[in-house]
Amino acid sequence: IEVRLHGIDAPERAQAGGDEARRFLQRRVLNHRVEVEPVTQDSYDRMIGIVYRDGASVNAALVEAGHAWAYRRYLAEVPGADAFCRLEDGARQARLGLW
């Protein structure tokens, strides 16, 4: 199934960092068993959720590695999601990925 990752915003393919973000995500999910925690459905009927591999959030991993931003507009919907902001700050300070 196709899932939009909740709480994060990653660059599009044509944007700076887009290819790197895509490759990072592919290494985490392609040919791996993942679990999806549905959060909501968007206006295009796409599932929006949190993807886990081996119990770890793939959404958070993208932010922590600097391949996505915390999507503050939607973070209030999930308890504990403010951690994404802290992960983004850490990536920024370490000048990882997009930073």
C-alpha cells in the first residue's frame, strides 16, 4: 500500500535533497517487513501514518538523518510527536542531510 508519512515533510524528487531522501527511505523499507500505524486519511484518500521497521519509526529516522523536516502543522495530532522537532534540531546542529 502507499502511505504518506505522518508528521514529516521531505523534499520532492526535483528539489535539493530529494534523491537522497528517497534513497534513504528505500533502504529502510524496500524488501523489509514494516508496520503502519494509521493516523488519518487525506483529501486524496491516501493513508497517512507512521511506518515502523523493527519497532523503530521510519518517519523519525528520516528527520533524524536530516532527510525531512518536522511538519509542525500536523504534529499536534499524535502524542509525543514533538520529538520530531528535537530530531530536526539535532540534524540541523550536526549539519546532516538538508542542513
